[in-house]
Amino acid sequence: MIRLSAFADEISPDLGEQIAVLQEEQIHFIDLRGAWNSNVLDLSDQQLQEVKQALETAGIGVAAIGSPIGKVPITSDFAEHMQRFERALYVAEYLGSPYVRIFSFYPPTLSEALHQDQQDEPGIDAYRADVLQRLSALTEKAAKAGITLVHENEKMIYGDTIARNIDLLQSVNHPRLRAVFDPANYLECQQVPYPQAYEAVKPWLEYVHVKDVNAQGTLVVAGEGEARWPDILQRLRSDGYDGFLSLEPHLAAAGQFQGFSGADRFRQASQALQRLLREINWEYA
């Protein structure tokens, strides 16, 4: 049976309001990305204890840590970033989350390349080896902690296209590095999410982010855009998917490290997804 989760900081910065709306919508899991206007990795140990107690009291499990790991330039200090990653693993273990969401680093922009005294902008493939080295190191450390990394195909990171995403997954070739299927992100990269991206990523598919985008590039609730959510859900069901469907609607704002919808628009996104599931009689927890 599939389970519904959500990036609840889309509802409110306040953890109490996040929990209240999740309970109203009968969503029993959370992708923890932030609370009290702080990123999950910046929460103090005391705050994490408060989060744990509040979620346990509410009967809400932590599906994934919505970390910003890998959302930095590929040219940045990796040793420093690895320390931040160790915090992500600690938070996942402390909160009982099986997954940490990651990205595959930003290649340099043209201006950065020129600043480095390079005559021509290097092609994105020039950074493939560095990306693979970093992802492999992250994956090995996660494996030792018993945590699975799920790579999100977000616009502007190295693995944003179907081809580069699959190349990374194939090349790292580790059971602790799996794929997030985010159809709206593929659309924003001029990729076809279904069936092309779905078929390509299927061997690694471990997690699904639910948002949609229309032909004008506006983020909308699932089913009102170009992502073909009814077809995707039918296919997930027929393929026996039994993981998380995680709401990340971004209906009011979509920033680099956080999106926002507000409580009312989050409810609209939740109810749209649940309506699509009812239409195909797909039971969910």
C-alpha cells in the first residue's frame, strides 16, 4: 500500500501548524525539510528533540529528510559539505527516517568559468567525473549508516535531464543510491516525464514527488498540468509501486532551498492528489 507524505514546511514555518494540517488531510508522514524558518540540517539538537516528540505524539512518521545536500556548486569545498552530510545522516537516524533526499551539484556558470581564467565555458560533461566521485562518497557513507539516498532531478543541477540522471545512477551503481521521480522538474527541463523519464528511471525508482506544471510554466495541483498524473498513478499502481507519494506543490513560491504553498493551497494540492487516487481505487495509508 502506498503512503502519502508531504514537505510540510510548504504549509507554514510553524511545526505545530504543519502537524495540524497534515492531520486534517490524514497524511501520516512528513518529508522534513524545515521548521521554525530553519533548514532541517540547521535545527539544534534540542529542536530536533522537540520535532521528534511532536511528531510521535501526532502519529506522524518521517518518510525522508529533505536535505539540501548536493545543492551547492561542484567547485565548492567537498570536505565541508561532507560534514553537513554527516549531520543529515545523524538527523535521519535520530528521527527514524530511511531516506535522505540529495542533489547532484551545480556545474559552474559561464561567468564562474571565465573567472577561473578558462577561455571557453566547459561543457557540462567536463564535471561528470567530479559529480560521480562526490555521489559515490556520499553513497558509501550513507550505506554504512543504513540510510538510502534518493536523488532528485531538479532543474540546473548536473543530473537534471533524463540522460545525465540515468548515467549517474548507472555509474554509481549502488543499492543505497536511488531515484526520486519528479515529473514537474522534468517538464521544467524540457524533458518528457511520462512515459520517457518514467521508463528510463524505473529500475531505480524509489520515491515520488507530487507537483505539476502547466504549459505556461505555472505550478499547479496534480492533474491540472502537463505531467500526466492520472497516467503516472495508473502506471505506478500496475507496476506495484508501494513507496511514498510526497506532496511538494510549490503553489505560492519556489525558491532554491524551499517552496511554499500556504495552508489553504496545500489543502488544495492534497485533495487533488487524493481525488486522483480515489478515481483509480488505489488505497493509500
